[in-house]
Amino acid sequence: MNAAIKHYQTQQLAAGQPLDRILSLHGAGIKACQNNDALKVEKVLILLNKTLNRKSAQHNPITERLASVYAKFLYCNQQQDFPLLQSQLIKLRNAWQNLR
């Protein structure tokens, strides 16, 4: 990919709304699954895990549940079960889209 295009996309992702960033990451993960690109899937899952708000003073079960889901996704990626991982990422992305 052209370096200028990649830089532009990175800037757009960083400047966007949190939900847009999450949806973009899910889309990138789905595409990486389609390409059987385990390294890119891993990077996306790590970034998704970093989006979780663990600084909240209150115990947040949703954050814990998503962290668990992302850990399971990492395991699927290690097993290179891209069809399962892709279908689960699509379901999760669709759930996030319903929040709009």
C-alpha cells in the first residue's frame, strides 16, 4: 500500500469517533481473516483489546466479557481457524453497528 494512503488511513482512524474506530478495526480483522493473514488479525485483536476502558473506577462486566472474547479470538487466530473467527467478528461488528 502506498505510504501516503496508509498514513491518511491511520490519521482518519485516530481522529474518528470511538465507535467508528471499533467498526474500522472489526472490518480490518474480517478482511485479514479472508486473506488468512494471522499477523494482521493478531494486530487488530490487540488494538481492539486496547480500546477497552479498564480505567473506570467501577467494575465493568462488559469490559471483562469483551476482553475474554478477544482472548478467545486470539486463540482461534493461533489455530488459524479463520472461517470461525471471521464469522464471530462479523457478528460482533454487527452488534456494534446496531448501537448507531
